[in-house]
Amino acid sequence: MALLDRIAIDPEVVHGRPAVRGTRMRVSDVLSLLASGADEAEILDDYPYLTSEDIRACLAYAAAQADHAVVDAS
């Protein structure tokens, strides 16, 4: 499975927000945990249904989203 295939956007799950496939854990939740100083081991201990690959997929998804070109419509 490719890394970004681990991320799903489904209107029936967390209102269509990007989430780890098969869970209700939003990408933004994982990123917030990392930003607040939690390390991978802590996250995996607190959320045993996640894997290291899921955390990397969240980071990869965020990086891909941040790489979009900005178009000035004026």
C-alpha cells in the first residue's frame, strides 16, 4: 500500500475530513499531537490502532497539501 493510500476522505467519516483509513483519527489530530511534542512511541501507545506508517502517511499528506501552488485571481 502506498503511503498516501493510508489516508481516506469519506463524507461518512469525520465529516469528510482527511483521516487515517479505517479509523476516525483525523490527519489534523495526528499533526496536532506531533506539534504539541508527542513522539511516535507516545502516539502509538495512546492510539494502538495506529501504526508508524499511519503517522508517516499523515506527515506525507500534510507535506503534499502544503506544496500546492498559490494562484492570484486578481
